[in-house]
Amino acid sequence: MAMLEQCLEKNRLYAAQFDRSKLAMPPSKKLAVVACMDARMTVEDFLGLRTGDAHIIRNAGGLVTDDALRSLVISCQLLGTREFFVIEHTDCGMLTFEEADVQAKLSRDTGADASGLKLYPFKDIHANLKAQLRKIRECPFIPADIPAHGLIFHVESGELEQVESI
Amino acid sequence: MAMLEQCLEKNRLYAAQFDRSKLAMPPSKKLAVVACMDARMTVEDFLGLRTGDAHIIRNAGGLVTDDALRSLVISCQLLGTREFFVIEHTDCGMLTFEEADVQAKLSRDTGADASGLKLYPFKDIHANLKAQLRKIRECPFIPADIPAHGLIFHVESGELEQVESI
């Protein structure tokens, strides 16, 4: 429980200084971001976003999976966002393994059949990022006039690289 | 492009002050967090986490979907995390709609058939949160000795409520 207790202690400080001027449910900047779960990416900080500004959707890789599309559809159709960022990053863990190797290891280690477990590793960040943007554009439930920008965060420098906007 | 340009401008300031002491790829606190995408939740801030500490996985609702499980499996099996938090919150957008209503509206508005589009709204935060913890425990590829803590973030006060640990 040590980690939980540390975070609850930190949260008491956060709550003690909490600004109680009520923020609205819809993001004030009408922005939704899809980004990798990587610990080195503090997304709000490196984009200069404040609490209340944007929806932040994150998963392993920063991929536009079906579940990320579910979140984006809810974001734009129910909560009014009008611009999307997709952010992958250098030195991503997803570049470091083969799906079949991990499936075989998990099957061996756990005794459960992992052969159907999709993990979606990739080899080329730029190509993968562009493919994610296409998945947004092909979703019939996301208006075609919502711009989607693909960016790469450089974990070595903190810099964002603009790759493509569609 | 205004929003993108604003964020790129803010990112230049971030990068100019970036601490280049290299952070490791595995999260230093061995923690993974699943939380809602809600704009009012700046997860790292209200947990007192720093860049490099934890994987952050986020989607509409803070749900342990198949894609969140994919991320958690990668997190613990490949990148060494040993503790999970699942964080839902008060005043969640997912409490405000019926799936069938939104499916019907999207079908009408877009001309594409949205009847199979799963959105996973819910009615009871506590019950929903406990169900998410069970999905972690039932995943054969997540070690049973990784504790999973369910928490509710109160958007009115900034406080975290502990609900269940399994």
C-alpha cells in the first residue's frame, strides 16, 4: 500500500490548494489528445495545457485503437471538441519487441493461450503515426472537418515534431 | 491551426527548460494508472506524480476496456509496473447519456450505421469502478499479486476517495 498512501498524501495537499471555481465538463480549448502512456510524457505540461482545457486519451503507443475512437467520438459528438492531436514519441517501448515473441512468453509463463492477444508493436514511428491519423479520417462518426495533427515528442529534448495534419 | 500553434509555442518554452538528465523507459514508481480522459483531471498533478514516475492510460470513463488491458499487460509484463490505480470521477459525461440514443443520433446525422458502436455509458460510479477492478483481476496475463486500487476523483474538491483495493 506504500505507493497508494504516498499518492493519497500528495492528493491531500492538492485538494487543500484546489481552485473551487467550477470548471465545465466540455474541454475549454475544444481539444482532444491521443498520446502514449509513457511515463516520460507529461502531456499537459509539454503542450502547455491547463486543467479543464482538453480531453487526454492515452494507451500503449498512442494508437488510434477502436477504444481510442470510442473516446474521440464521445469527445467530439457529445462534448464539443473540434481539433485532435495524436502524439507518439521517440524511444517508445512499442519499438522494442515482436508481438509473437511476447505472445509465446505470456503463454509459457501464465499457462493461458496468448496467441490471440493483440499488442500492436511497430517499427517506424513516422509511418505508424500517419496510419493513426488515417484511422481517425476513416471513422464515419468523426466529422471530416475536425483537423487531426500528428506529432512526435522527443523524450531526449522535450521537443515536439510536427509530422502531418489531415 | 490556431490551437496547434499555441501548443507548439508553449512546447518551445517547455523544451527550453527541459531537464536533459535521461529518464529510463520503465516507470520509476512501478505504477500504472487508468483514468478518465476528462479535462478536469490532471492525473499526474492530483496524484503528486512527476515525469517518469508512472504509465498513464486514459479513455472515456476510465474503463478497463480490452485496449486498457493491452496497455496494462505491456506495462507490467514488459516495463515492470507492480501496482495499478483505476480512477473514475464525479460528474462524468458517461453518466449523462443512453447508448441507444447516441447510436440513433449518430446513425441519423452521419448516414452510417452506428447501432453496433459500443460507448459503455454507466449509471453508478461505485459499481462501475468495482467492475473495472474485476476485469483486471480476471485477465490471465496480469499477475494476481499486482494490487489494483479503485479511486474516485471529486471534480468539485480535488479529493480522491478510496473505494476498493483488490
